Amino acid sequence: MSSDRPLTVADVMTREVVTISPDAPVIEAARLMRDRDIGSVVVVSSRGEVIGIITEKDIVVRVVAENRDPLRTTVREVMTPNPITVYDDTPLEAAARIMDEQKIGHLPVVDKAGRLVGIIAKSDIIEFTPELIQILYLKRGETSEAGGGV
């Protein structure tokens, strides 16, 4: 199966993005993740701008491990602010490289006007292009040719 163009983020992203207000309690974000079976929720301003992302890891590390009350702690207090985003026409391989280099598992997707149009996770990329698993999960050793190799 050949194609004239490489796959882009738009080809594999989830278009129905679950979002939350920065002033919502963390418990609400956790329940959204549980109920929707997702690993992150995009934090948006009242104007719909992407201002953060809250992940399962954020909740474990910044709430549970710190013994903070998820009913009283706001999303704003524990989210990752100003997350890296990609455009919907970004090549899938480029998105995979960003995830690997930045050590992140989710990328909000925006259009050229900056509006949220989707989200992409490592699992989305692997589902469509298993050959990119090397970029996302396998660490390539920077060895010299003289070392022989496998």
C-alpha cells in the first residue's frame, strides 16, 4: 500500500478532545480520565485556548504523592502549563520525534488559528504506524561503527 504523502497528525488524532477548566478540582479531571478511559485532559481557558494539560502522572506525582486533597486542589495548581502543541498537518514521524525528545506522551493538536482540534497520544501513532515504535519507545545507543554492533 503506497501513498503519495506521509501520514500526518490529522490522520490519526482523536478529534473529540476532553477538556477542563483550570479552576476545576483535580478530582473532576481524574473522574473524566476514568470515565472516558483516557490518560490526559487538555486544560482550556474560557476562550478555548490551550493553557495546559493534566495527565495521570501529574495527578499521581503532584497530588497523591504530595498528599494533597483532590477536592480542594485545582487543575491549575498541578497541570503542566503551556504544553507543546502540533498542527494537524504535522507529519506523524515529526510528532513522534517531539514526544521522544520532550519525554511526553500526549500532544494537543491545534489548527493554524491556534484552536484545539484534536489530541494525539503515543498509542495513536503506534496503532497506525508500528514502524515508529523505535522513535517512541526504543532508545538508540549512539555507538561507533568500530564497536561491531549487532
